[in-house]
Amino acid sequence: MLKRILLLSVMLMAMAAAWAWHAYQQALHRQVVTDGGKAIEIERGDSFRAIVAKLQIRKIDIDPFWFKVIAYQRKVAHKLKAGEYELVEGMTMPDLLALFVSGKTRQYAITIPEGWTFKQIQQSLAENPNLEHRLTATEPQAIMSQLGIEQQHPEGWFFPETYFFEKHSTDLQLLKRAYEKMRVVLHREWQERDENLPLQTPYEALILASIVEKETAKVEERPQIAGVFIRRLRKGMLLQTDPTVIYGMGDRYRGNIQAKDLKEPTPYNTYVIKGLPPTPIAMPGRQAIHAVLHPSAEGSLYFVARGDGSHVFSASLREHVNAVNKYQKRRP
């Protein structure tokens, strides 16, 4: 009788072990994320139990017992990192644990286009729901002070690019990244500049690059336009570029420049002031900066828009007047 009991006990234990092994294998391989687009945020200080509860609230079909077993068996129960994670359809419980240990959090994106002003960047940051908004200053110098940046004016200093960030990132952090990127790019381009340019500092190059950026969207034309401005600076000629006038008009600009606007003595009106304006007028990209520091050596001193996004370049005033009559005034 005792032998039968012992045999029965052994059989039951073997069956239990087989069941447990089968259940464990199922837990390892069963898909628990049945549809994509779900996310979970692990906050700092969350316990393992709290993480399990959050998964269950998000309708992730985990088994709390086996989830804990797998976590401890793989020695990761205390290695889950804080952050917001995007869950992909078909993930298993080991996949979830691996994701939370990796720290590969959900990434958001924001783009600063080439040619944007700082005002446009401010508005874009303020409207982004995935950023924490810490930028409280409004005056240019106060903004730079809040960012911990020595420069006095923000215009031109934030590199146009797409930036990826995690949830709870701040607008200040993103601006600092964009500033550091611009500082690095400008420094590298300045070190490799052509000789004998009429530009004394990297900041002057940044100012001129912002003007080139606003004058044309065509990459192939930027060295030519930069060359026109470089030659004008060498000759002491006025730059006479409309984008600087528009920037100086600020909110008064309504889409058209009138003759009186070209005569208004603002610090940015290059039809009135000699040389460069006091600050950049937009965020120049790398290609505009490169063009300013490696301008075309052609002899043109003027250019006029054709109306299709491209420009006609002229070496003499007579040629320029003819081009203006043809493409702007539509005279034969």
C-alpha cells in the first residue's frame, strides 16, 4: 500500500512538473500584445507590482505570476528602467521585459525647418503636447539667459533639423541641443573657410548665411547668392536684400514691401545700412553656412527672381535692369 502511495505521489509530482514546464513554455512564447499602438509609462519609483498593474490596465494579456517568474529567473526584476515605452503587436512577456530593461523609450519628433525664425520655433515648441514647457522668458536677452547661453540674441543660433526626444523632455533641453548643434557646425565650417573673406567672425558668417537661406531654397544657387553678397561687402556696396527689410518690419509685414519700407531706417534695412544687419534673420542650415564660407567666384553683383524659384545673376547694373524689366515688370 505504501509503495502504491509513493508511486502515486511521484506520478502526481511528475505530472505537476510537466504541467508547470508546459505552462512556463506557454508563458515564454504566448503573444500578450494583440494590437499595436499601445504605450506604457514606467515612472521612477514604480514597483514591479505597479508595473504589472499598469500593463493590465492597458489590456496587455500578461499572467502576473509567470511574468514575475520570468523576471526573477532572468534576474531583471529590479532592472526595469523608467520611461514611456511603445508596445508592438506580437510581443511576448520576455519581449516586454527586454524592452523595459533596454531603456529604448518611445521617441517623439519635432522639426525646425531651415529658414524659420526664433519666433516660429517658440510657437512650435509651445504647441507641442509632448514637451514640458519651461521657457518663461519673452525678451531675447532673457531667453538666452534662461538657456544659460552667453549670446545676447537667439536668432540664428538653433540648428534646423529633426530632433527626437522622450516624454517629459523640456523645451529648454531641446533648444540647448539645437544650440549646441549649431555651435559645432558653425565652428567646423569656419575652420575650413576660404581665405580673404570680408567676414571677421563666425557670427558674421551666421548672419550672412541666414540672409542666403531666406533668399533662395535652391541649394545649387546658394554659392552664387553668397558670392554676390561677399563681393558687395568687399566693394562697400549696400546688400539691398528684401528678407532683411521684412525681418526689420516685424509684425507690420503683410506680404508686400512698399517703396517707403525700403527707405525706413531700421537696423535691418540693408537698403539703408551699410554692411550686415546686427543679428541673423533666421535659422540657416549647413548648406547656407557652407555657401557663405565658400562663395562662388563669378563676377555677378546682382540677382533677380525669375518667378519660378530660381534667379538671374548679372555682373552689371545694365544687365540687372534688363533682367528686372523682363522677369519682374514683364516688359519686353
